[in-house]
Amino acid sequence: MPAIAMSSRSVFSGPRYVAGAEIAPSGPSWKILEFFQRFIAEAGSTSKFLQMARSYQELRSSLEVCAGLGDDWDSYGAAKPSKHSIEAADRLLQRLFAELFMPSRVIPSAEGGTALYFNSGNKTAYVEYRNSREVILAMFDDHGDPIIVELTESDADESRALSLIRSYITS
Amino acid sequence: MASAPLHFDNPPIREAIIAIQVHDLPDSIIEELRKLPQDVQDTYPISTQMSLSQFVGEISPQRTAASAHQKSLGLQFGSADSKQLFQARLNGFSFHRLAPYESWKPFRDEAFKLWGLYRKFVGPVKVVNFSVRYVNALIVPAPGRLEDHLRVYPQLPPEIPQELRNYYIRIDLPLNDEGSGDGTLTMTQTLLPSEPGTSSILLDNLFMYAALDVSDDVLWKRIDAVQAVKNRIFLAALTPEMRERIS
């Protein structure tokens, strides 16, 4: 009788730490990702949930790329994202998928760290996990001064950040 | 025809959709749809334009040509918490409820209300078909046996490896139930992204029915009758263990 294989980070794009500038997924995990993306392209055209599932896969891939960066990745001396910042961003990403509230991008920070960006119209918000273990929430648009909130990695602060982002982005 | 509500404490529904396709409306109707936000501003404050883009390239010994075309298709409206949205398009309407899903009645009632609003703005329409879709994600321990969770799954002969890294099945089955009428069930399964130690099995049930030129009254009676059908199919697809897991 068919059995489901043990799920693993290698299959669903968890952070990996590879020397060099970029991770090139290879082998079965990449084939599964291709398979999944093909399926989602067909089925996701009308289901918002499946569109989010595809977005989640792509963001996890972006996080893998961040995890594979070296120092000076931007040629301006930026430190590579620390393992801790990658893991913190990964946790938040998982939570966002569970809550069906997806960010637009996951990118490395020039300050050293990893950031999740949310965009809607002319509004932008991001949560940045710095290598220094600071957590910054920033929200800004084309007009007013940016709103900056310093947070911790606690569940309560994460919830607060999501609540603030939701209300800012959708207001 | 009302059906006994199905309730689970841990419902696996990630999205429920009621969609109604209509014969393409004239492009001029898009101007009417653009007036719709004023009526839903309180409950659906986020509106986005939907457009259809087409690129055509032609290469032949006689000529090489390329053209691009874009047309407005309609608008999408989202609630402030992004859990509910609806699309008002030139070719139809759909209402989407994302998790947490409460029950059929509020879901159906909201879709009915918004359909009425859509009809108010676009005027007469010719319905082509309607569909009710439930996108479920069944979270189960991994590794594990599919047969412990589902009663619809791929059969593998013992001579080939039994461990699935992923799978994808899609089956189209005829439906012929009193009330909802003749239709097609498209059941899709695959493995979704999941956390270590678990698997997330997509169980996507799409109930599609032809409904040429039916009146609104008949249309919604048939949609209401799908409730019993979708409950029956969903329960039939699960093992008692899986039902227990989501109860």
C-alpha cells in the first residue's frame, strides 16, 4: 500500500547553508518543486489558497537563496544573513502561511539579516530580523514619515507585528 | 433543499468557492462594474482591477508580426482581513471564503447577496454554469499510509516502491443528484508544502454543473442542493480515522 514519505526540509525548501553565492536546487527536491509549481499553475488560477501555496513555495526558495549568500553579497560590504535570522524569518513565514497572509518578498538585508516585505498599492511594510537579533518593523508610503517599531522575537510581538501590518496595508 | 450541517472542530477547509459563469458581457459593462465599490466599501474595502493580457507572435516566411492586447476583465473585492473576496467579471462572478470557514449557510448567504449586487450592476445575464468548490488541506503525521487517511488514493502494486515523495491524482466523475442536477465532480489530490513530521494532503473537490440560461431562482435552488452532495462526497473520501482526526 502506498505510504507518504517522511517530509523533510530538503523536499520543502527549508534553510540550507551552502558555501557560495547561490543555491541551485538539484535532485528530487527540485523535481518535486517543479511538479508542484506545474500543478499549481493549472489549479491555482481560481483558488486563492492554492495561489498562496505557490507563493509560499517561492518565498521558501528565496529564503534558501538568502541562506546561501556569503559576506559582501551586495558588493557594499553587507554581512551574510545569519543562521538565526534565517530561522526567525522561516518561522514567521510558516506562521503567515498558516494565517493565509503572505508577504510579497523575502530578501537579505543590507544591514545584515533577513527581511519579509509586504506591498499593497503605494504602501510597504517589512519585518527585518537582523544578525544582531534586533527585530524591526517598518511601515511607509509615498507621503508620510515611516513608522518604525522595535520588536522582539516573542510570539506576542509577532502577533502585534502582523496586526499592525494588516491594518496598515489594508487601511 | 437544506442539508444537515457538517461540523468539525478542526475543519480542513482552506477555501470555499461559489462561482457562476455567464456569457461574456459587452466591454461597456466594465464601466458599470467600476461603480460597484461604493456599495461594498464597508465590507470589502480592498478593490483591485482584473485584466486579461494577450501577446501574439507570428513568424512565417511571409512576415513576422507581434501584437499585445490588454482588456479589463472586472474587479476583485477583498475584506479588510482578506478572508473573504469576490470577483465581479465580464464573464462571471465568484465568491471565495478562506479559512476559517464557519458553515454553509453564512457562506452561501453572502455569495447570494453579492450575486444580487453583481446582477444589479451588470443587468441581464445568461448563466452558463455554476460550481461549488472546497479546497481542503488534511494535515497528517508523516511518514504514514495514505489508506489510513483517505479512501480515494493511488493503488500501487507491491513490486514497485511504496513510498510516495509526491503524487497527483485528478478524477472526473459524473454527478446526478436530485436538486443539483447533472454535473461533474473533479477531485484533485496532491501533497502541499508541510512542516517536518507532517504531510499536508490537498483534497480539492470541485462540483461543476451546466446551467444554461436558468433563472436566479432555479440557479440558487440548485446551488443549495449541492450542500448535501459535497458533504456526502467529502465524508466518503475520508477514513473513520481521518474523520476522528478533524473532529
